[in-house]
Amino acid sequence: MLSPVTLVFPPPLAPGDLVVVVAPSSPVAAWRVWPGLAWLRTRYRIRMSPGALARDGFLAGSDGRRRDELLRALTDREVRAVVAVRGGYGVMRVVDDLPWGDLVRRPTWIVGFSDVTALHAMAWRAGVATVHGPNVTGLGKEATPSVRAAWIASLERPSAVRTWKGLRVLRSGEARGVVVGGNLSLVHAMAVAGRLAIPEGAVLVLEDVSEAPYRIDRMLTSLCLGGHLAHASAIVFGGFDCCGPGADGRPVEDVLEERTRALGIPVLAEAPFGHRAHNEAFVLGGEARVTGDEVRFGAA
């Protein structure tokens, strides 16, 4: 069943609201957490359990620990936002154990990117908007004022109009729809798991990192063959960093253009989000309009 075209927005955040920091994916060193956490504490009340620094091989603790941490955060009536400390891998192992039906009845913002795409996909499938943006480790000293401002604006003014201008046009045209997407590898994995539901007419946003162009080709081809990209009214690609060509010399930019050409929809590239220093937050589940080389969020 496809997600509804109009998704429920959780209440906007205000200074002093309670934000819970969780580690649902890969482990993280404490020194990478403190700078972003310190910045968040200047505006919101923060809660993070000692378990968020747990390590179990390539996971931030056991499945049970990570699942229970998310359960507590998503069901606590005082919590206004749940923010991932980092991405990596692991969320898909626990997504089916989370209370998505309850989230619709009492929506809470889920914030992050990369592996957090699995949570975003389950939330928009349930009918709830989320925020695609830097994890806590991306909000430290290296974060620019504009990146931090976009992060705050997405949570405190989620319906406000904003525009990305001057994007690279791979196929021109106009489109309008609800914004969904995130990390291409996770979108592809959720499709394989039967957990991906792209709303009809959606503006699909995609980014990735450290993937060879042929692997990106394979993921886009699989999504096309599965009929998932047929639901999109436009595609907006963000950063594809560290995705340089192999010995064959085929650049990732050619793959993005060639694999989406047959869809006959507007396709833009080089939008300011992804695994890069300038990773602008935006609302997944809000409406966007694609026109020329622009994406306008909160389009009337």
C-alpha cells in the first residue's frame, strides 16, 4: 500500500524542548559526539543514555539495546525529536520492532541521514514526516552556520518556504509532489526487504558515498525494474562523493543521467545534501516543486 500523499507533521520544536540522542546503527567514539551534543545543548534539553556509546562489533550495541533505546524515545510523550548520533549500519535489523502505528497517533520528529534512511522510509510509509539532515556527529565544530541554521529551521519551521537554486539539470521539466528518499543504498535495501513505498507523484531525493559507479547503476536499475522509480514525478540527486570512476573511466554523473533518462521526468543533480561538509537539512514528507534548476520546498 502506498503512503498517503499528505504526511502528518510532528509539532514544531521550540527552544527548551526535549531532544533524545540515539545510536541505532554503528558505534561511535565519545570524542566525536561531544561537540555536536554541546551545540544542541545550547538550544534544547538533551537526553542520551550511556548505552549510546556501546559497541558490539560493527553495531552500537546489541539489537535489543538499540531497539529498546528507540522504543523509549519514540513512546516518551515529553520527547519532541529523536536524533541519531551517526549512521553506518544496523537500523534495518530493528525497524519492524518499532511502534509505527503509535507514531502516527503521536508523531515525533526523527532526524538523521545515511543509515537513518531506513527509519525515514518506515515513517513516511506510516504517514509521518521526518527530517533528513546531519546526525549529531555532523553538527560539531566543522558544521557551518548555514548547515546548523537549516537544521534548526527544518525542525522549528518545517512548513517554511525555502529554495535550492542553481542545481545541475540532467532533464528539464516541472513537477510537484511529496519529498521522500535519502541514501540510495538504503532505499535500494528497503525495496529488497519489501519495506519501500514511494508515494505516487513523489519528488525522490537520493545521495550516496563510496560506491563505484557500476554499483550505483545496479541499484538504480533494480529500482527501475521493480517499478519503484515509476512512482516519482521528479528525482533530485544530492552528493555522490567518493564515487569516482574505475578503470573503465565511467563517471557517476553519466550513470545518474543515463539510468533515469527513460523515466521522462525532471532530474536534477548536485543538490546540497549528502555525505559532505555542506549537508542541508530538509523535511521528508513536505511538498516540493521542481522547476528549471530549482527545488522549492513548502511550495503552495
